[in-house]
Amino acid sequence: MEEYSRAAALHLAAGVQLAAAAVVTLACLRAAIRSFVLLVRKGDPGTETEATRLALGRWLVLALEFQVAADILRTAATPTWTDLGQLAAVIVLRTVLNYVLRREIAESAARDREGRDSRTPSEGPGPTIPG
């Protein structure tokens, strides 16, 4: 029974790792398409390039979560010091990336708020009503 559980955990880990690869692939494809559209479109892309980059970052963080889950399953099935070290490294990397991404999102939101607050009403979106 223990051998069956170990084999099942390793198969699950492989499936979760495949899901992580799929998330990375699809996120990169989506970001590439968005980037291409911004590149060929006339005018200044403004904050859309940053939004694309941050969206890609969010998906990559999610993929890292899948990788951590796969590593946990693999480590639970065959715990070795190497596996535990790799798991710790992935968790540290994910935590650092998560922190940096959240900070960048907060800074981006603050810049957007400052940009909206510094505009005069006539610069705002939509028509202004004289009066």
C-alpha cells in the first residue's frame, strides 16, 4: 500500500508540474500577443505595457505555486535532503517574487492614482460640460 501511495503521489506531482508548465506557456503566449498588439498599434502604449508585464508576473507567481505543490508531493513521496533543499529554494524564490510583484503592483496603482489626481477636469476621460 505504501508503494502504491508513493507512485500515486509521484504521478500527481508530474501532473501538477505539467499544469505549471501549461500556465507559464499560456501566460507567455498571452503576454506576447498583447505586446505585439501594443507594438503595432499607433500611439503611445502608456501604462498598457506595464499592465501586461504585471499580468504576466501574476501568472508566473501562480505557476510557481503549482511548482511548490508538485515539489511538496514529490518530497512527501520520496523525502531526501536534496528534495527538501530544492523545495526550500523554490519556496524562498516564490516568496521573494511574490513580494516584489506585490510591491510593483502597489507602486503602479499609486502612480495611476497620482496621474488621475494631477489631471484637470478637462484632461479627464470623456467630454466636459461647460458651466
